[in-house]
Amino acid sequence: MAVLNDILSKVNDVMYTYILIVLLVGTGLYFTIRTRCVQFRLLKDGIKSMLGKAETDEDGNKKVSSFQALMISTASRVGTGNIAGIATAIAAGGPGAVFWMWVTAVIGGASAFIESTLAQVYKVKQDGQFRGGPSYYMEKALGKRWLGILFSILLIICFAYGFNGLQAYNMSSALQYYIPNYSETMMPMILGIVLAVATAFVIWGGVHRIGFISSVVVPVMACAYILMGVVTMVMHIKELPVVFATIVKSAFDVKAMMGGFAGSAVVIGIKRGLFSNEAGMGSAPNASASADVAHPVQQGLVQVISVFIDTLLICSSTAMMLLVSGVEGVSGKLDGIPYVQQAISANVGNWGIHFITFSIFAFAFSSLIGNYYYAESNILFIKNNKVLLNVFRVTCVIAIFLGAQADFSLAWNVADVTMGFMAIVNIVSILLLGGIAIKVLKHYEEQKKDGKEPSFDAEEIGIVGTVWNKKSE
């Protein structure tokens, strides 16, 4: 295991230091320019689409609404990465890592728009439900099913096993404060069993149960967590100017960067930002495709909101709670959940530790569900077979059980490496297909300009063979 962990760490450093920084930042900037800052210009439209009510199909069943699709994707985004991930980033890269997380979110919003719009355009209908994502647009738009299968395999490894194992680990580590010698007791195994059973109950209930759980748990916990951040900032309002100045100064600390770029605030901030908001990674489009909307652009805009909620609100709340506390994180010694617990205790007292523990469990469990949904969509892309699906569900439950007892560094490295490969495959694909999404955006804006309520017929912009081809239905 030590050898495997060492190999993963080296691959991780090379991938993020020399490849993903250029791809992520470059792609985000490229689409920000090509779309004329769509993530800001049409933010109001995204909010309007998000608040739309769910309709019913011919059988009287409720369709997946924009809001539910948003919450499924936010459930995956808003996990322990927003808490443990930020603490790890600050402990390893310093306060400047927060600045680079903000940058990733702001420019990444354009990439999120492109990939989610493409997912809507090329979605399919299976068993009365819409499904889609990068694998589907790689097959339908690029004509490369093999690439879609490769992406699906990477996503399944990343989300069903890497990320879900990591979420289970972080829930488990949150209990170390309460139980002496926690890792030497039976509690990690007991927690693993409880999490596995609870997850099984939800995932065997189908997409509607997943959507319901996500649309209830995520908004409540996100609002409560942001409120805690606001309260903490108000309590330390005099210190905030110094904190913001420290973040910016640390972000451009040349000395720290020269000491090792792979461990700098830039790399760590972008890495943790990607892990947190997933913009450009190709994960959120799997949820975007499930929504029933009148125009693909509507869901693309809604997913921009998810990126902003995740990083600009929730991650910033964690960062502020850590940086005003006076508690200093130390990579490998005081990071992750224990760092957050000590910081919040310094801010508001011991009751804050219990709040963080509860937050970790709520966020992480919702992430387990959202991550599973992504993986299921990709299993069905490879082969739509009930036996295969049920076997896969069993392996997902086992991964969660084992994750509660996993090694910290190995869990992070598996998640980072698989996430990186996923992002590379998806970014190359959306760069090749971005022109289609921009055509769809122009179609949407032309209708808005003419005072029409946007609706979409793919044939009007030369796209055929999709669920949006109304004339051929």
C-alpha cells in the first residue's frame, strides 16, 4: 500500500503541476471569452430556471426538475471537500490556496455551462427518465463510443470508489474527537456498516428517491453552514480585512512557489477547487442531463449557480472560519477534519465541534448519493443491464464500508488521480464540441431578444438524432 501511495503521489504531482493547471485555467478563460462571460451575464436567467416547478409526465409521475438536478449535482459537489478539503488546502498551501479556489470557480463557471449544455443537447431517454453526460456527447457528437466508455470507467472509479471511499473516511475521522484511540476500536467498522446500509436504501430506490433526499438535505445544511460562517465572520469582523489581505498576499508569494510549485498555493488551490466545485471535470453534466427543461441553456446556467454556491459561498465559509480562528493548520499533523474542529472550537466554543461533525455527516452522506447517481448513469451507458447494475450497486456499498476504515493519504491520492484523468478527457472533448454549445446559447439569446419564451428544436441549428428533434418525432 505504501508503494502504491507513493506512485499515486508522483502521478498526482505531475498531472496537476504541468497538465491540469493549463487545461483548467486555459479552458475556463477560453469559454469565458467565447461566451462573453455567460456565467455572469445570464446569472439572473439561471436563477429563474432553477426556481421553475417540476412538471408531470403522461403517467402522472413528476419529472426531474431543474432544481432537483441542481441539488443532485450540488449534493456531489457539496461534500467533505468543502470542509476537510479546504482545511487540507490551507494547511498544505497556506491561505493563498483560497484565492486560487475562487479563481477556479469564477472562470470555471463558463466550462460548467458548456459541459452541462452539451449534456442536455445529447441526453437520451431510458426507462422514462433522461440520462446523459460526457460519455453520451462523446459518443453522439464526436462519434467515439470508445472514448465515452473510457470516460465512464474513469468516472466510476473516481466517484463510486475514490470519492465515496473518501467521503466515508472523512465521516469516520470526524468521530476521532469523541472516541479515544478511535482507529483501534470497532467503531470504524460499525460506522461503515451503517453508512453502507443507509446508502443501499437510497440507491435501490431510484433517481426520484435520490432527487428527494438531495433536494431536502442539501439546501438545509448548506444554509445552516453558511449561516455559521456568517456568524463567525461577524464575531471577528475587525480581523476580516487582515484575513483577506493575507489570502491575496499568500496567493502571490513567489518565495513559497519557488520552494516547490507542486506544493504551492496555486497548485493546491486549483486542485482542491476542482475537487470541490468539479467545474470542467465532467461530473455535473450527468445530473444536468436528468432535468426536464424547455431549452438546454437553462440547465447550463443552473449548473453555473451550483459552482458558485459550492466555492464562493460554502468553501469561503470554511476558509473564513479557519483563518479567523488563530489555529494554524499543519500538513500531515493538523489538517482535514481535526483542523476544522479545533478552529471552530476556538471561534464559538465546544458546541461548534458538534455542529461541524453533524455537517460532515450530512454533507458527506448527500455526496455519497450524488456520486452514486453519476456512476449509475455511466454504468448504464456502458451496458443497460439490471444484473450488471445490481452487482455494481453491491460494489458501491462495499467501497463505502471499506472507505470508513481507509488510510487518509491513500484516499485523497486515489480521488485526485482519477479525478485528474477524468478532467483531461472531458476538457479535450468540450474544447472540440464547445462550438455546438455556443450555437445553442446564441439560439437561446435570439429568442430572448425577440421576446419569446425559449424553446429548443435541435434541427433549427443543424443538430439531428437527439431527443430535441421535434420535427422528426
